[in-house]
Amino acid sequence: MPCDLAPTRRAIRAAVRPYALPADARITVAFVSDDDMRALNRRYREQDRTTDVLSFGQAVGRAKGERAVKKLVRDPDGGLDVGDIVISPAQAARQAKRRKHPLRREIAFLAAHGALHLLGFDDRTPDGYREMVRLGAAATAEAMAASRA
């Protein structure tokens, strides 16, 4: 499922920019099948269904944003691997169709959402969910505006 990844990169950068993540920090994005996503979701979240995005990062406790960034630990080689974002393009395509917007926008939003999770943001409460949707939507809007420029 080909997709322009430039908005995805920009959405991640926009999502993490307010939290002073060092410029050399690395976030990996992987695209997997629904079956693989379901297996990951079952293994790590004990939910036997596919999902749109999962994030796997360093333990930052209850810290979020800039406080979470300060808890990140560099590798022995000096690199700063923040974590991995895993996206199901098939699930993203279904959501994009349902929401009536382009797939690249949905994937950019999911990537921004995943990056926020890596910085300690949590959507398991109504307030946390609203905060993450707001921040992810703002990052996505910035990324998509830059795509049109």
C-alpha cells in the first residue's frame, strides 16, 4: 500500500517539537499486516484484535512531554533510540475511508499519535484521549499544510 511518507515524518516532528526532543533522537516507524498487528496487540496488550498503531519505547513512568524526554537514556554508543511506532496500513485505510480523508493523512495522524505515546502521553482516560487527539490533529494539520506548500 504505497503512501507518501513525508507527511508522516513531518507529523512526528511536529508532535515531538514542543518537548525538546534532541535533534539526533531516532524514532522508527514500521508497517505491518493486520495479522502481525493482531499478534502484537495480543502479546503486548492482551487484546485479540488488530489495531491501528502501537508504540514500543523506553520506560518513562508517569512522566510525559518534556519530563519524559529527560528520562530517556542514550545507548552505550551515544545514540538516542526513543522507540518504535508500528502501524497497520490496512486498518489505517479502513479508518481513512470511514473518516473520508486521504490515507496519508490517517497514517500521519497515527504516527504523531504513536510518537506522543513514546513521550509518555496516555489515551486510556477521557481527558488523556482528548489531549492526544488534539495534539495529534494539530501535528497532522501542520504536516499536511507543509505538504501542500
